Amino acid sequence: MCGIISYCGKREAIPILMDGLKKLEYRGYDSAGFAVVENGNNVVVKTVGKVSNLEAKRAGLQINSSFGIAHTRWATHGKPSEVNSHPHTDCHNKISVVHNGIIENYLEIKEELIKKNHTFKSETDTEIIAHLIEDNFSGDLEVAVLKSVKRLVGTFGLAILHADIDHQIIIVKRGSPIIIGIGEDEYFAASDSNAISAYTNRMIYLSDDEMAVLNSNSYYIKDMRNQILDKQIEILEEEIFKEDKKGYEHYMLKEIYEQPESIENAFRGRLIEGEGVSKLGGLEPVIDRLKNIKKFIIVSCGTSYYAGLLGRYIFETLTELNVETELASEFRYRRLHLDENVAVLALSQSGETADTLAAIKEAKRKGALLLGIVNMVGSAIAQITDAGVYNHAGPEIGVASTKIYTSQLVILTLIALLIGRYQSVSFIEGSEIINAIRKLPSQVSEILKNTEQIEEIALKYSKYRDFLYIGRLFNYPTALEGALKLKEISYIHAEGYAAGEMKHGPISLIDQNFPTVAIAPNDLTLDKMISNIQEIKARDGKIISVTNADAHRIIEMSDDAFTVPRTIDILQPILNIIPLQLFAYYIARNRGCDIDKPRNLAKSVTVE
Ligand code: M6R
């Protein structure tokens, strides 16, 4: 939520800031702005809406500067308006601040500062930071910033400049991600490496309560006690940066089509055929502890939570572990018994979701083993966990998560197989799972070759206002995830339900205007799904099914059916979700929705 970028060097700052903002826009697109210093003046330009609006505004301005800070906003305090947009400034327009996070004690500080005659322009929590620094400033920005951040309660990634101090930008981190990019006599800072990797691959990952001071030809990093730190520069090796839509109309579509590759990347080099087991280098340091774990808790949010729900079923099938899946936002408040015999596994694409981070911090306090399945290398969750597995799926830019969901499911299966093989899973069973995993990329490609039918069916259903999604066992999470995809990008009301629960309430919704998407593969739940579909048909409900070509009865009973190849039951949801991702995509496109940037959402949710 909210993206920050800063530049300090010799080049024109604004093109670099704008380029970075475009790459950070997935983090929020309610408003955007920048501040640069030109001839000792703090020049602030901001607009409501997307970065393209800011681009249009700055195109008409002639500003030259080689250091500045910029921001793209997902609104928390104060509605999206120009005055609430970042950067925020002090009373004399000398200090500019951009902020990602939330200041919890801002009202208390604001009242104090008002009493000292500070004048506030916005409704935001961030503006108090600019005024607090002004209040503490007596010629040394570093000292003023250090003193000010000690007063702040909450989370923040900050970039700060002062018009009177040439080529100095101060970056501070607590809770929200900030990465420093080291160039040749130029320095960058951004909420993620993607925003600055076109200029350098040398990165420093700031930890909480660290501050970076960037000048035009030097930098240093300090802690809050004002001690200089010797932080390691990490070289980004992955070619994850030159990301564009590669000819697809939207990132979401591109990412759906990338799934054969992202699934393959999830298991590449991680299967040992000869032993019917998986090999996960990231878990090796904790493997002995893992063998003795008594309880396994998966924590995550949104789509990652639905992957975790399915992970629970997969773990129950392959291991003897007691497994629970928890919404991260609930987990941290519960009175759970956690100790060194419990493993808590965080699932997160971004690796920075605030609820998930807070949950694992709570688990760490109680001594649990912390594991992660994370896509963003070096992210906060990757740093805090004891061990973990990367998705290696490449960046996911579309706000609606697609390729990470299927990648997470593959990795959860690999972890369950690894543990299960120490328990009762046999070599033969392990080998069957490995064979099935290997076939997934080609099976997904097969589905992606025949999307015209999905597009046609989506057109037929684009005008409906409500949908029910149902599935049983492994496909109950598929129903939840299918419904989430539809609602988040098309703004159509969609409910995911365990098919068996339908008769306990939601069936009263069914009529000819309330279609049901039934995920009904040819597995052990087939007969029960047939009964549920009959119950819906008896009430004039329309059925769109996701099934297998040999499930003739389902196909006959359905108004429309998407057929997908058959695999083993635990992996079938990976294939079943593909047509549902596309169904949601085409409906949203037919309705003219902003698919990659749905309203009110942001890709990384860094507030609790
Ligand atoms: O980065 P994370 O996986 O931790 O994100 C969790 C959710 O915010 C995310 O999956 C969200 O639900 C997606 N927009 C769903 O498509």
C-alpha cells in the first residue's frame, strides 16, 4: 500500500521518479505526487488519480532537479484528494515527506503541534511528520528526523528532504518495506527493487528502525541510536525487472498465461524421482526440527489464505500432522497455544502483507518455528522467517493474484510430500505425486489453448449481478478463490460456499437470475456434487460447471461446462482454477472494468 521512490545523484530526477512511480502503481493508485528541490526551492507537484495524471501535469512544467522523492497513494487517512496526496510539507514548505504505512498516534502529535501554531492542510496522518521534523529542526535534518521518528507509533517507510540542504534525502524504515539502490555516485530508495532495478542491481534491504542518509556521492546507514551500520549490499541476479505486458491486454491475462512456466518454476530442481520425494533447499536448515513438529499452522490473507485452506487438506492427506489454516488478521488476536513444537507457515506473494507479518511476529515471540512461502525475494516475511521456499514465479503485477495461487499450491504439495515421506507416504505414492506434478504445466497449457469457449460463456453471463460458487473438499477453496476473482475485478457479488452448506442457507438465494458455478471434478465427491446441482436445477438456477470430460452427468446437467484435464485429487484444484480466472477476467473486460487496478484495492496490503 503506497509506493515510495527517491533519487539523489546527478541525473534529472523527475524522469527517474516518474518511471519508478509507474512500476510502483500496483501498490496504490488513489493519487500521486513528487517533491524535488530546484534552486533551493521545494517544488511539490501532485494530482488525484493515477500516475498518468501526474505525468500529464508535469509535462507542462519546466523543472530541473537532480534529487527528489515521490509517492503513489492508497488512501488510509483522508479521502483521495489533491490536498491529501503526498508529499506533505511543513508550515514553510521547506520539508517534504512521503510515507508508506500508518502513524497510530498522529492525533495526539497533531494536537500538540497545533498548540505550537503549526498549520495543517490535510486530513492525513503523514502531514504530522513534516511538522514534527520542522519542530525539531535546528540546521541538521538527520538529528531532527531521528528525534521525530522516536515519537512515532505505527508503521512507516519514509523519504524526507529539506529545501535548504542540498542533495540529501533521508530514508527511515519501521514495518513498511524500503530498499536502497546503490549506483555510481547516485542513490535510490524505493518500496520494491523493481522500481529502481533499471538503474542498479546493488541493493541494501533496510531492517526496521534503520535510517539511510543519501547524498550525491555517498551514503550511510544508521540505527536509531545514531550508530553507523555496516550493511551488506546484495546483488539482484534475477531478470525480474524489465516487466511489461508482453503484448497481452492486461497483466492479469499475461500472468494467467504464464502459469505453465510459474508452476514449472515452483517444482524445478525440487523433485527427486528416484526417491519419490521432494527436495527443498530452503527448508534443509530446519529439517530435523520439522520432522518433530506436532502442529502446523498456515497463516495468510486473501488468495494466499485460500491456498492455505487447500494446503491444510493436502497436508492432512499426505502427513500425520495436526494442521490448521488461519486468517492472519485473526490469528494475532487469538489465544493460541504456540511453542517450539509448532510450525507457523506464512504464505504471501508480496512478503510484506501487514496482517501476515504481525501474525508471524506473534508466533516468533512464542517460540514457534517460522516458515514462509514467498514470491518477493528479500521481503520482510522472507527475512523474519527461520526458513522458507521462494515461488520464483516472477513479479505478479495484476492486483488479482493468479499465478502465485497455483505456484503456492505446488509448493505446499512439495512440503507436504517432504514431511509425508518421513511418515507414512510410500515410495510408490510419492512417485505418483511427482509424476502428476510434472504433468501440470502441459495440462495447464492445454486449458489455455482453448479459451474461446470461456470467453463466449463469460459474455453470456456478464450482465448477472450475483453468483454462487460451490465445491467440496479440495475444491471448496477453489470455490472461494473463484468467487474472489470475480468480485474483485468485476465488482459482481459472488459467494464461495462449501457445496454441502448450500442447503443450510444460501439455496434460498437461487433463482433464474442467480447462477451457480459448480466445481465438480470426477473425484470421490462427484455424486454429492450431482445432488447439489440437481437441487439448484430444481429451483431454476443456472449451472456453469468446471469438470472433467468423462464426468458426463455433470456436463449434461450444466447449462455451460468448462472441462479440464484430470489429475490426482490433491492437484486437481490447480487445473480447476484456470478457467475460473479466465471467466472472471473476461466478465470484467466485458464490463469495462479496470482489471489490473480494481477500485479500492492495492497489490500489497501493508496496513492492518
Ligand atoms: O501478498 P500476499 O499474498 O500476502 O497478499 C494477500 C492478499 O492481499 C492477496 O492475495 C489479495 O487477496 C489478492 N488481491 C487477491 O487476488
